[in-house]
Amino acid sequence: MTTPAEIAIERRGATLVAHLEGEIDLTNAGLVRDQVLESVPNDALGLVIDLSECRYLDSAGIEIVFDLSRRLRRRRQQLRLVVPPGSPLVRVLELTEVGTAAPLHETLDSAIAG
């Protein structure tokens, strides 16, 4: 049994920030994607997904990033990710080339600054 993901959404100026905590896998990926996507208003410049407190991300979680990137690009909005050094997600994100869909930032401030 997996630990459920927790999602907290906040607005920072013209950017929306989604803080994801816990584990994102096949059991909750659809819900996470839908909640995050529904939270992004049309007037936002973009979305930052903060993965600082996320401990696990499987292929369904990786697909969320690629899917959100495609959807937001069509709306002329940007997607950026926060993945601090030493995060257990760094290696899997590098191997799956997630950076081609959304730039990776080490801090929330640098991601918001774009």
C-alpha cells in the first residue's frame, strides 16, 4: 500500500505553485494530475510543481509531467519543476529526460523567477 500524495496549491504573483508531498504512482497519478490541472487559471503565466517533499515518483508520475507540459504549452503557459539536490527523484528525472518537458530548478525561488 502506498502513501497518499498530498497536494497544496498556492498563487505566487502570476505563477501557480503546486506542492506535492508523499508518493505519486499509478494509484493516485490521475487524481494528482486532475487536481493540479484544474487549479491552473487561464491568467496564470505558468505552473511550478514543487517536488521537494515528494519521496517517490513512478512512470505514471513521470507521465503527469509530460502531460501537464503538453496541455500548458497549448495554453501558452510554462511548467517548471523544483527538485532539490539530494532528492531521491533526481536520478529518475534525469533518466527519463523530464527536463525536456519542464526545466528543473533546485529551489522554489529560482523556479518562480523562471
